[in-house]
Amino acid sequence: MEVVAYLHNADLLVEDDQAVAVISGSHYVLSLGDQVHIRQIIDERAKIYQVHISFASAAHAMLHEDEICIKFEGCKDAFQDYLRSTTVH
């Protein structure tokens, strides 16, 4: 999945052809265009996943292992509902 936007509270929006996800908690500073490859679940209840990250600034030449929290995962329509339910107006 590619980092496509910054959201509130240091969350990031990542997407691919099939889904979007809101992630947080990376030990790296992620930028637009970086790739996040979800590998496996570490803690199901806390929604923490092992990921591999490749950085656009390094031409995606290396993978870096990290852990992230997935706050939302689903289709773009469901993402709009998530934004409405988590945004204070």
C-alpha cells in the first residue's frame, strides 16, 4: 500500500487498488509515496502488524521492518464513514 495522505493525530492514509487503511505508530517518518507492505499480525486485539517499508526517497531499494497499528481498513466508501465518525466538527 502507498502512503497517499497525512491525517489528523499523525495518522497516515495508505491505499492500493483494492482498499484503504489508516495507520499509525511507525518508528520511521513516512512520506507520501512510501510503500507499506503488511506482513503479519503481531497483536490482534491491539491491531498491531509487522510491516516492511520501502522509501520513495531511496527509490524503494531496501525494505525496512517495522510495526504499525491499523486503525481502519476497508473500501473508500467505508473510509468516508470512518472519517465522519472520528472527526470532531
